Amino acid sequence: MTIETTILDFQLSNTFEHYESHMTAEEQQSMFKEMGVKTFYIGKSIDDPKRATVIFQGPENVLNDIFMNPESKPIVEASGHIYIYDGTKITRWIS
């Protein structure tokens, strides 16, 4: 199995603290664990408090498939992540 590291850089609809607490909540972490995904970093921009970056690692394509699927929009937006394809920078890396 190929492991992929996915980095998201995006705008928030609410505070970073709200986003971070949503992402670190037990329910969210359980979902990630079931998918085989680990969250390595959640950070807030120094210049823009409404911008965040997250680094995930998991099976290849898992996070990209979720993010690119329009049916996932309510799940993504529940965290405060503004679901705009053009406004989110996604970089994907494999080793």
C-alpha cells in the first residue's frame, strides 16, 4: 500500500479554534482512524487568522477522494473549512 501525505491550505468560515476543536474531537479522530488517516499538523496562518493548513497521512487517494466528492461537502463544511475548490490548495506527496 502506498502512503500519501496530503497538505491542505484553505480559508475558514469560523475561528481557527473552532476548526481545531472539531478536527481533534473524538468522533472526528475515530472516523480518520477507520480510514487509516493520521493528522500530523493543524496550523493557523500568522498573517490571516481565517486561513489554516492541515497535514494528513494515509492510504493513497483517500483524502483527495473525500475532498473532491461533492457528497462530502456537508462533512467538510461542518469543520469550518470553506468548501471552494479554487480556494483550497491541495498538495499530495508519496514516498
